[in-house]
Amino acid sequence: MDLSWLPLVALGIGLYFFFLMAYRLWVAGKALFGAASRTMSLFAELERYDRSVPAGKQAVTTADLERVVFERRKLVNRRRKEQAERQRRLVNRIREIEIDKRWA
């Protein structure tokens, strides 16, 4: 029996696993490079934030206060209505569930 092909098969299998590991290393490096570039952009943004000058102080007038309180009330009322609407839709969906069909 001639086994001269056996080293070629072993070499082929070895090359396959070598390239498989190289590919996995390349994919991991690609993900690492993406995370590193994202981190560098966040560091650059942080540096820009550190150099920013805060806005000057302003005097608050009664008209400004009334406007802000009015806008806040509108916002709270809108959120309350949205929450009630979500709850109403949920209750309607629960009522429409037919229990008999679930177990059939």
C-alpha cells in the first residue's frame, strides 16, 4: 500500500486550519480596530467638550418663568395622555385575545 499522499493530506488540513485561524484573527482585529476608532472619536469629542466655554448667566424674568411653567405643563399633560392611550390600547388588545383558540 502506497501512503505517499498522506503528507499532502496532512499539509492540506494544516493549511486549512492555519487559514481558518488567520481569518478569525483578522475578523477579531477588524472588530478591535472599529472599537479603537470609535474610542478615539469619543476622546476627540471629549477634548472638544473640555475646551468649550459655558454660556453666560442670564437673569430670569417672570415672563420666562411663566413660559417655562406653561411648556412644562403641556409636556406633562401630553405624556399623561400618551400613557393613557398606550394603556387603553393594551387593554383592548388583551380583551381581543381569544383564550379558547390558544389551546386548540
